[in-house]
Amino acid sequence: SYMLTQAPSVSVAPGQTARLTCGGNNIGGKSVHWYQQKPGQAPVLVVYDDSKRPSGIPERFSGSNSGNTATLTISRVEAGDEADYSCQVWQSDDDHHVVFGGGTKLTVL
Amino acid sequence: HLQESGPGLVRPSETLSLTCTVSGDSISNYYWSWVRQPPGKGLEWVAYVYYAGTTKYNPSLKRRVAISVDTFNHQVSLQMSSVTAADTAVYYCATYTSSSYFDNWGQGALVTV
């Protein structure tokens, strides 16, 4: 079955740029969506369709997708960005279903 | 607004039943989904249902899960049979768009087996 691979953790200093990756076989051919989840809260959509931002999401959040890697980039990282970030696709290669990555814990130093 | 409800504790081998009550929006013309998250782990999609009744299930859970929608009462229901400790999780109700992402989530309901 299709799998999405994310690094367990990424650390970045405030004001720097965080790049969180999501790996999958030919993921560039799929639409990738990203969710932010803070402790004790429900996930929040921060990027959809690879690079689009829902209303209310800062421009500091951007996405890209090519080949076997999709990337969520957070510019000028703030303390409030510390959270778990999960990628998600609709897998249609065999048995069609939703797939989530395991999530990356972003720590702001 | 989505609000999950159900028993917080279920015995092993029994059936888990959860309800999502939708308020402030029509239940029609949407896909409604359940996503779960075991403690300390990642998100796992469970199932979705279209308001007209079409369903889709996670292949790994398909045999034990049933999702349904009650448009009159603005509710989406989930039943999971033969539960084990591995089914312990926070269960989220969420709207699922035709573009294949989840754009609105409930606060979640913790179910312990």
C-alpha cells in the first residue's frame, strides 16, 4: 500500500526557515495537503493542492511538490508555529483511499 | 461546527459507536469523514460518506467499520465492531472536500478500549 514518509522531528530557530518534507513514490503526481496540529487541538489545514493556502493562513506557509518529495516551507518561523505537521494524499494507485504521513514535530528553539 | 459524542470507554470485542452532530451548515452537498489518532501517534483516516449515501472505507478497517449519515437530524455516525486496545484513539469528525482534503474538523472524542 502507498506510504508517506516524514521525518519525526525538525528544529529551527525563530526567524529562520523550516522545511518539512513528505516522501512518497511519485508523489509529484498527486495533490498533497498539509495539516498543523498543536497539543490537545484538532488539526488545521495550512496548505492544500500542493501550494494553496486556506483563508487565514499566513503567507509564511508555502508548499511545493515534485518527483518523490513534497515540501512544506515555513518562513520567518515564530514560536507559535511549534506543532506537529502531517501531509496527506488521496491514493488512487490501487485501492483508493486517504493516506496520512506519520507527522513531523516542529520545535522552535 | 462539528461535535463528536459517544462513550469514552468501550470493552474489548464490543462495538464502538460515535455520532457527529453538524450545526451551522447544511449536511447536504458535503462528504463527511472520520479520522482517528491513537495517543502519541499520527492521523489515520477511517471512512467517509457523501450526504447522498456513498461510502468509502480505509481498507485496513473496512471489515469492522460502518459509516452513515442522517440528513434529517444533521448527524454522521460511525460504528466499529470487535474493538481492541489498538482502537484506542481520539476520533475526529471532519468535512472532506471533493478535492480530497479535510477542511473543517471537530474537537475530537477520546475512546478508550
